[in-house]
Amino acid sequence: MLPRTRRRSALRALLSGAIVVVMICAGLLVLVMASMTSPQMTDPETGGPTDFGALMAGLGMLVLLALPWYRKAPLVLMVAGAVSALVLRMDPFVLAVGLTVWIVRCRQRWQWAVGGIGLALIVLNTVLHLHGLSQWPDAEYRRTGQVLVVAMTVLCVGLVLGISLWTRQKRSTKHAESQAQSAQQNSELLSGELARQREREDLAREVHDTLAGRLSGLSLQVGSLEQTAQRGDEDQLDEALRTTRSYADQALADLRVLLTSLRESGASATIPAKTPTGVPDLQDLLDDAAAAGLEVRPYILLDGYSSAPPALQRAILRITQEALTNALRHSEDRVVHLSISGDQQRGVRLGFSNRSTTGPGFSGGAGTGLIGIRERAHLLGGTAEVRTEGGEFAVSVFLPWPSAEPAR
């Protein structure tokens, strides 16, 4: 045990011993006063104790020896105090001490009932003392004793209820503070976990929208390269090789951006850091799709797109990229109809449709692309709808035009 811990334990032991000593001294004082209010214990003529009174006082002192166990066994003190108050006709001091601790610890109904019985016994002891004083021959002594007994009873009951209820309230307050602190810690842990979950979702979305898109295009380009190599057309083979290398370089660049973001700030919600440049970004997407062998039939009518908030531009680019990648992988004829229109007042509507023979949805894929499209739309407060009719797969997205850059 450390020296500081030993000092604290010693101080606690000294404090507990001092409390017991004070209670025993107070109990002796009350015992003397109780003996003086009974004609059977004090001779009214001489004022000295009778033999019966001396015997009862000795037994009352023995009852006081139960006080050191007031914390461990309050019920024992209540039983011993009840015997002292009713059988020995002494004071209810020990009963009051045990009753105070008992009320502090009350939890169930029967415990409160026992506490009520203890208070009733204190009142009954008062009645017995008042009855004994009524037989005292000296009227002035009788009145003084009755006033003293009533005052001591009121003080006793007040102290029992006051100390016990104040202690219960103090413990209840500490318990409530502890629960509030625990709830705050749990809330902080939950907030941190939610923040990490959002970061993981942002990272997964960015990896899918950037790296997965690049690798998907690279996979298709490699397939085209294989067909070109089989035909033996050297000019087209050189062009296909350059295109394939371009896809690989772009995928490597995207991977480096993601890794840099992870090293610098963890799975930060700001990745990737590239700022949209407006119409040129859309044109690059269409050019990449055409180079990969997808025929895009666009209808684009956007007013003020280049000055739109970066979050809106980024969402339009990612949704368009994902829709074109899905069409490239799943379209029957590799033809996609693209429609993007809107302005600051009406918002932006995006539509993509292509022929599909893979059944409802993109059953040939993992479905993460459609999840990403919906998440992108919901982040801006928009909607995304997917439907399949007559062998045609269509995606419709609405994005409101935000007035300021929202949190991603």
C-alpha cells in the first residue's frame, strides 16, 4: 500500500472512531436526562438514582456499545434501541441512530414500513416518559420535564428525518451526475463512432467513384486491346496501348491522392482534394467514355454550372461518371442517352438510359454504384430513382442547387 493511501486509510479510521465516540457521549447525556424524567429511576425527594434506576442505566450503557456497528448493522441498533426505549423505559437514542442509517438505505416498501415503525416507537417512548412525569410530585419539575421531553423528541425526529433524507438526496444527486457523465461519455463515443463511420463511407464512396471507375475502364480497354492484337492492326494496337497506359496512369494518380489523404489526416471527409473546374470536367468524362467505346448521346443545358458550388459540381461529376461506367459495363449496345439540365432556381435533373439485357437493375455487378448514386443525391437533399422498363435501364436524379458549400 502506498504511503498516501495509508495516510488516507488512517484518517478515515480516526474520523470514524471520533464519530463513534461523539455518539456514545451524546448517548450518555441523553441516558442521564431520560433517567431524570422517571420516578422509578430517580427518587423525587432526594434527586438521586434508585436501585432500579441504576440497574436500568447500566443496561442502557450496554446498549450504547452497539453504536460502533451503526453502518454495518443498522437493524441491530434499531432492535436494541427499541428494547431500551420500550422495555427498559430508557431513551430512544440508539434506535434513532440505527433508524437514520436504515432510512438512508431504504429501497423497498417493507424497508420503509420498518422505518415508519421505528418513528412510531420513538413517539411511543415519548408518551411513556410523559406519563411517568405526570406522577412526579413537584409540579414545576413535572412541567419542566415534560417540555424537555417533547423538545428532545421533536429534535430527535427532526434529526433522523433531516439527516437521512438529506443524505439520500445527496446520494441521488451524485448518482444522477454519474449517470449524466456516463451518458455524456457514451454520447461522445457514439459521436466519434458516427464520425468515423461517415469518414469510412466517404472513403468507400471516393474509392469506388475514382479508383474503381478507372480500373473498370482499364479492364474494358484491356479487352479491347486483346481484340486489336488478334486482328494484327499495328496502328490501332499502338493507339490502344497508349490509351491503356493512360488509364493505368490515371488509376495510379487517383490511388496516390487517396493514400496521401489517409496518411495526412486519416479517412478525411475532404478527399479527394481536387476542386471541380466546371464544364471541362464534364467534357473530360464524355471523352473518356467515348475513348472506352461508349457512344454517348448527350443533352446538356446547365445555366451557371461553372459557378455552381463545388459540392454540386462534384456530385454531378461523380453521378455521371458512375452512370457512364455502368452503361459501359452493362449496356447491350454500348449506347447511353444522357440528359443534364437545370439552373439555380430549379435545381439540376440528371437522366441516364441504356439498353440492358441483364434483368432488373445491375444484377451483373455488386450494386455499389447505385448505392453511391443514391448517397450522393441524399447528401445534397436530392433524390435518385432507378427503374427498368421494356429492356431499358434508366436512372433519374434530382439535385437541389445549394446556396453554400455543405459539409460532405
